[in-house]
Amino acid sequence: MKRLDAFSLKIIAITAMTLDHIGAFLYPEEIEFRVIGRLAMPIIAYLVVEGYHKTRNLKSYWLRLLGFALLAQPVYMLAFSSGLNVLFDLLIGLSTILVIDQFRLGWVKYLLLVVVCILAISIGLDWWHLSILMMFIFHQLRGNFRGIALAISALFIVNFLLFFMLSKITGDETYLVTHSVNLACIAALPPLLMYNGFRGLDYRYFFYLYYPAHLLVIYLIKTNYF
């Protein structure tokens, strides 16, 4: 049965995200934290796409995401030293969908998608190309959950196989562990299947603010107690 509203999915996502960052900062050798944390991004990406389709003011929705991405960046830099926080992944993914829909690009949208994915890797988005591709899948196959499940599963399996083969060819396994762990993103599909389409409790700003706040708290715990 579809018993989970958007608020419930957000709770699952931020719980997984918090455990992921606890593992990254405080217990880097315990991979279980990172595996659980993989639930977060597919759920968040899915809800941003849902928000795109349901918002009454797309401009305000986009600007809100931009504003909180900029707000979170100093804290993210404090914690991770480099790169862009995950809200920029969502912002660029949302912008890509917006351009595709506004200009009705047809087959050209796939060329745009390739360009954006290359850009995502080049500028150091938190999830590289994967966040963009997830959001594109959720958008293109909206309403077809079987198609979404197959496409998301294929995305992470193919992504893992590519990095596995690359590591064997080059002898460099730098990113292999990360992309192995990313296979756990497929486990986000059952909660998404239970989504009932309703918003639930409306604490939208809490989730935007929670992201930098929890990073700051975990960073302070690490610097003072670990």
C-alpha cells in the first residue's frame, strides 16, 4: 500500500543522510553508515522532481533551491574542504529538466544531458553525473514506476561495471569503493514505491536548513571529540 507521503520520505532521507555523514566524518572505516546513506539521494532527487511538477511558482521554487545551495556552501567547504554541496546537484538537475521542457528539445535533450553530465563531473558536483541522470529518469518516466525501477537499477549497475572495468584497466581503484557503495541506491526504490503523492506535514524550510546545520554539528563533534 502507498502509505508514505512526501514528509515521511524526507524523514527517511535525512535520517539516511545523517548516518552517511556520521560515517564519513566520525567512523570512516565503517562502511555500513555509507551504505545506509545511499538511500538519501534518490529519495531527495525524486521529491525535487515531484516538486517541479506540483509547484505553483516554478521561479520561486528554483530561486529557493539556489538560495539554500549558496547558504549551505560555506558550511560544506568547512566540512569537506572542496567541491559543491548536494543542493547544487539538485539545482543543476532541476535546471536541466526546465530547459528540456521549456524549449521542447526533442532528441537534442539527450545531447544536452551528456553535456550537463560532463559539466557535473568537471565542476565536482557531489554526485557527479548520477544526480543529473536520476532526476532525468524520474522526470521522463514519471508515473511509470516499473520503468523508473528498471532505469534506476540499470543506471547504478552499469555505472559500477564501468568503474570496475576502468579500475582493472588503469589499476586505479580510487573511485571503485564509492561506486560499489552507490549500488545501495537501488534500495531506495521500495520507499518510493510506497509514495502516495501527498505532501504531508509542510516543514519545507526545515529540511533545507537541516542540511547545513547537521554538517556543522558533525564537523564540530569531529574537531572537538575525535
